Amino acid sequence: MTSQKHRSRSFRRIYKKVPGGATHVQYEHRKPKKAHCAACRRPLSGMPQLRAFKARTTAKTMKRPERPYGGMLCSPCTRLKIIENAQAFMRKQE
């Protein structure tokens, strides 16, 4: 029987073949869900799926794209947002 902490489904089960030919079960934490765009809800590219401990030890530049709204909006939505901001600024100037 598995130990009590591994009976939860918060651990994913990985079946590995061992040299004797038998199959053993290894338990791993599940990956968190992918980050998504705040405007269109599409998954963000350039954002790793990291658990909290791994994210803490990773450099900030490795966790999100280095552009305006990086890590919050996808590339097409960022482009639209910048254009909208520029148009609003130009209307304000008139």
C-alpha cells in the first residue's frame, strides 16, 4: 500500500519500468496551469509553468517576456493596447 501522503490525486502517478522488468510507481507534483492573457484568455507564450518554489529561484527575466504588459497580455492584445493608448494620447493633444 502506498503511504498516505501519496494517495491524494494532487500527486500525479508516473509508471516507470525498472531493470528487473517490473513497473514501479513514482509520484510527482502536478504542474500548475498555464498563464493566460487578461484580455482574450489565450495561453501566454514565453511563460514557464513553474511551481512556487521553482519560480522563487528562477530569474525574473526567465519568467515573462520583456515587453510592455509582458506576462499579462498576449502579443496581439499588447499591440492593440499600445495602439489604443497612442490614439487616446493623440486625441488628448488636439
